Amino acid sequence: MEGYMAYDTDYLKPGQSNPGVLIYHAWKGIGPHEMEWAKKLAQAGYVAFAPDIYGKGIRPITPAAAGKEAGKYRKDRALMRARAIEGLSQLKRNAWVNPAKIGALGFCFGGGVSLELARSGAPVSGIISLHGNLDTPNPQDAQNIKGEVLVLHGAADPHVPLEQLAAFQKEMDTAKVDWQLHMYGEAVHAFSDPYAGNNPASGAAYHAVAARRAWGDTLRFLQKHVSP
């Protein structure tokens, strides 16, 4: 597996005292969107690491290929969690990172991965899903979540129906998780990704206003739950 890491020593404190953030990729694997967020988080004082869930060289191009690859992990949550946890282990090994100050976020497929990481009981302080999959075959595992959860969701996202939102709310409330849901009007799936196109009728498209708000909400959440 081959991940992508970004950090800027101009913004970091000396030694192993800096917060880290995992960035789990969307269904086509690590791409420019994940890398750009990693760089922006590095300039905000984080060590950012995008773990590779699929494996070196596996970067599906077409939606059909991406759906097939993502489906392998959505059907095997134990494998998804194992890959997610290995990414966490890699980040914790970084000499700049305080292993007690780590958060996780993900886009689309990666949003679901970040939540499965949390459901595994991994020691992460804050978990963010951006236009991510919220469903799980193991809702009882929400009781293992150790950090706070933030879901950033497009109100017009056709890929995450209201029934999935309701099930997620029940899952979080039953497990007494500290969680938040922010919904952005008119935004569809992949709203934070400028490479997702500009046709909301397709069900996945960039939404500049929602993307800007999501970035601000992400930073505020990380500063509160990961940076201290």
C-alpha cells in the first residue's frame, strides 16, 4: 500500500507533540483532492496522512471500476477496518506526531472508512465524514467509538437517503456517542471535491459554498477535539 503524507515544519512544534489527521480517500483512491486537503491541513499545523486502502497501483478510473473496488471493502468491513487501522499505525509512527492527538476524516467511500475506524474502537479523538456512507452492518459497534463524530452532509445527496440518515442517528444515540450533523442546502454527493464536476443532476458535483463551509467546520472541529 502507498499513502500520501504532508507536514510543514514551519507550522509544527519541535518533537513528538503535534496533532495528526488521517484522510481516507474516495472510491477512486488517493487523488488530487485528498492531496490538496493534506497540504492545507499541513499548513494548519497538522501532520496529515492519506492511507491507501486499495493497494499500490490500484486507482480505478471509471465509476464502474471504482464501485467494484470500493464494494470489496463495503462487503468486508473487517478488511476495511484492518486497512484503516494500519493507516493509523503508520501515522502514529511519524516522529512529529503525538499519538494521543489524532483525528480522522474521509470523503465519500472514505467517510464510511473513517466511521468504521471509529466503530472499531480505534483511539482517535475526532472523526469526520464528508459526504460519506453512513451505513454499517454492525451498528452495535458504535458503542466502541471513543471520540466525537461530525458528519458533513449534502442535503440533496441522492446516494445517502433519509432512511440512512435516520438509521445513523439511531445508531449514534443508542450508543450515546457525542455527534453532530451539518447539512448543506442544495449540495449533492462529493460537494467538497472540485474534480467532481459541476452537474448536480448527476448526483455528484462540486458545490463551492458547501465546500468552503465544510473546510471551516472541519478546522473548527479538529481544533476543538484534536489540537488541544
